[in-house]
Amino acid sequence: MASEIQMKNIQLRQNYQNFWQTDLMNTMELDPLYCCFACWCGPCASYLLRRRALYNDMKRYKCCAGYMPCSGKCKENKCPEFCLCTEVFCCFGNSVASTRFLLQDELNIQTTECDNCIIAFMLCLQQVACIFSFVAMIIGNDEIREAAHILNCLADIAYCSVCPCMQTQHKIEMDKRDRMFGPRPMTIPPIQFMLRTDYHQNPPMDGYPPPYQQAYAPGYVVQDYPPSIPPPLAQDYPSSVPPPPNYPSSVPPPPNYRPSC
């Protein structure tokens, strides 16, 4: 029954819509001090992160955040502080993973494919190193024992590298959840320019010579020319011009004139 519930939870986390504030590759760049703290004192970082994930309310505490079969069966309601200390020191890997699952379910966060590959590589390397150790112990071959020793060292290096980055990722996500990302400091705003609609019609004069102006002698007064005289309209003309004096009204035809047919 517990395994079915865990499989359902895993499927639900794959359908979450949000993502982590940062991936595992960039945690060292965003918060290097906390990453170093989590590397040198991982159990202390896991203890503080679990308390913070529970909003410092230890009444809500359960062993491994309720994701393991032992959760709720260790009398943690009587002494949650001691149980949490025991968890982070004796089951450090489970404590980091439980805090991660708790944040994912609360904030609807899914893990990116790159982070999944990194975590899967760490787990597979640990399993391969464990298998080689069992084979070397059973067979007793020196070469296999040396290979198992090398794999154990590589698995420890990967484990000690991924866990601090994962804890730093949890810390940055809770900083976002608790709104600890302060606003940017106020600075003098840059000079702003109004966008003019006639920019293309009237381009700026920066870099251009000033417009040409006629130089006049001192005291010279520039007189304006009169405006042009418009032509007279047709209605202003007289309809007919009277003939001069003594001009006959009609000219008689010449003698012997016959009109043509």
C-alpha cells in the first residue's frame, strides 16, 4: 500500500507546473556561501532547512516528512527536536530527499530533466559501487576490490557534491517562498526621451550644421515684402465696353451689294 502511494506521488510530481528557482548547476553561483556551509556541515543544513520548511512549527514534524514507512511511528510528537537531530545524522540522505518532496508537494514544483539526470547518476553510481563491493568481498579478487574502491570514491564525491547543491536549491526556493528577495535599491532613473510622431518628418539636428541665416549690417531693418496681388476676378470686369464717341452704331453695306444665296 505504501509503495502504491509513493508511485502515485511520483506521478503527480511529474505533472506539477512550477519549477525550481534555480537548477542544480547554478546553485554554486547564486549562493556559494550556503553551498559551502551545506558541504562542510550537511546535517546542520538539513536540520535548519526542515525546520524552515515546516515554518518553524515542530508540531507538524514527522520522521522523513511522512514519506517513509517509519514516519509517525517513532514517537516524534513527544520530542520532535531530538527526532529531527537523529534523522539528519543517521539518515542524512533521506532527510534531504524528504525536505525536497515536502517543498515539491507544497509549492507544486517539478524537477527539470537535467536535475533528474544528475540525481539518477549519483544514485546509479552508488548502486554500482555497492555491487562491486559485494562481488569483491565474495570472490576476493584484488582487481575487482581495487575497482570497487575507485567506484566507492567516485560515488562519495558525487554524493558530497550533489547534496550541498540540492540543499542550496531548497534554501533559494524557500527564500522565494518567504519573499526574502528584497527589492532592488532605488537609483537615479536614466534620462528619458519622448517619442515624437514627427521624428521622421523632422529629424534631430544633432550632428548637423545649423540652418543658413543671412548676415545683415548692424542697424539694418529687414522689411517685409508686400503680399502678392491676386488677379481680378471675372465678375469685376464690365460686361461690355461702350464704343467711342461719334462711332456709328452700324456700317451700311457698299453699293451694288448682293447677299449670297
